[in-house]
Amino acid sequence: MGNTFEVNASLQFETDDPIKTLEQTIDYAAVYGIIKQRMSIATPLLETLVQNLADEIYVFDKRIRSITVSVEKKNPPITDMEGSVSVTLKKDF
């Protein structure tokens, strides 16, 4: 809200079984919903935002062993700056 953001999430999980059904996968549409809902809440720090996103996604599916979340703020309010800023967090479970 109040800016343009790009969010990327990379999730790693382990399984010994061949994946043959949708139920054996992580529901990426649901993960998108978590991200979309969380992004609608104004948060002063990108660092707080990536931590919250990683934790909320993990709670959704505890098969996840590692999450990398990055949030890029496309137009930061920094005088004389052109470009973007981003924060990336990698968290292992």
C-alpha cells in the first residue's frame, strides 16, 4: 500500500515418495493468498515483512524445510535515488 512491491518466495520441502498427486505438493495458490493478504497490511520495515511472510507460510505447511522470501520496494522515498531497494530472508526449519 502506498508503493509498488515485488514479492518472491522460494520454498524447499523434502519427500522420499514420488510426487504423483496435487495433495503431495505445496499449494502455491494458497501461498499466494497468504502473501497477498499480508501485503495489504502496512508495515514500516521490509525486514519485519519478510520475517512475517516466512513464518506465516511455514505455519501453513510445516513440510517446508527452507523458505527464502524477498520483497522489493520499487519506488522508495529516498531523495535523489532512482531504482529500488529489497530485503531477502532465508530461514531454515
